[in-house]
Amino acid sequence: MKIILHLMFAFPSKCHTISILSHLNNLLFFISYLGIFASIIFAASIFDTIVNVVFFTRTVVAARVIHSKLLNSVFRSTFRWLDETPTARVIARCTQDIRTIDGQLSHSMCYALDQFLEVAIRLGIIVVVTPFFVIPGIVVGFFGALVGVLYLKAQLSMKREMRYDHFNLVNHLFDLMIDL
């Protein structure tokens, strides 16, 4: 306030005073908008950190539950199944499942959830402004889900084929170790 009064007395002309006051007014608007923008960025960073911490802690808890169920199902199986199934196959399958759960699955789920929420929020904002886009958004979402289901089916069969190739090599190495 003192700066404004000093500037008003330094320039007795009304034209200069009005231009300086309008410049200061624009500067104050700029600073207030910059503060609002900085607070939004800070809140988004805090929210993102909280979401990541909660997501990864819950991922660890879920992985523990899945690992215990997997190992319990192997340990509680019948002796006939254990005699018929090669040990290398059981070990390879367990380690591959554990690696998938700990690594790829959690990161893929985090990415997929992030992308889904981003698309849903953007579609929601567009629908609020122009409600006509509900129908095209639903149609595009349906076709996206259809392509996703087809991709997952193709990926599942490809992973099965790749998995069977590893069993023979691991089984051969395991038999070799037993023979030695």
C-alpha cells in the first residue's frame, strides 16, 4: 500500500497514476493466479504421492495373500499329483507366477488404472460442457474394451506357448542335476 501511495504522489498526472495502478492491479492478478496454480500443482503432487503409497502397500499385501495361496495349493496337493508332475515344472511355474505378480502385474495395473481414470475424467469434463458427447464416448469405450479383451485373449495363448518351451529345458537341467 505504501508503494502505491508513493507512486501516486510521485506522479501527479492522472494518466500516469491510472496506468501505474492498472499495471500493479494486473501484477496482483498475475501473482494471485500464480499462487492458485502453484497450490493446485502442490495438492496434485501430494495426492499423487498418497495414491502411490497406498497402491503399492496394498499391492504388497495382495502379493503376500496370492503367494501364500499359491504355495498352500502346491503343498496341500495330493501325492499322486506330485509324483506325476515334474518338480522342475512346479518350480518354474511357481517362480514365474511370483515374478509376474511382483513385477509386471502391479505395474500394469497401476498404469491401466491411471489411464482409465484419466480418460474417465476427461470424458466427464467434456460431457459436463457438451452433454451430446455421452453417446460417442460410450461407443468408443465399448470398442476399446472389446479390443482390450481380444488383446488379452491373444496374449494369454501366446504366454502359454512360451511357458511350455521353458518347461522342457528346466526339466532336462533338473534331471541332469539329479543324475550327477
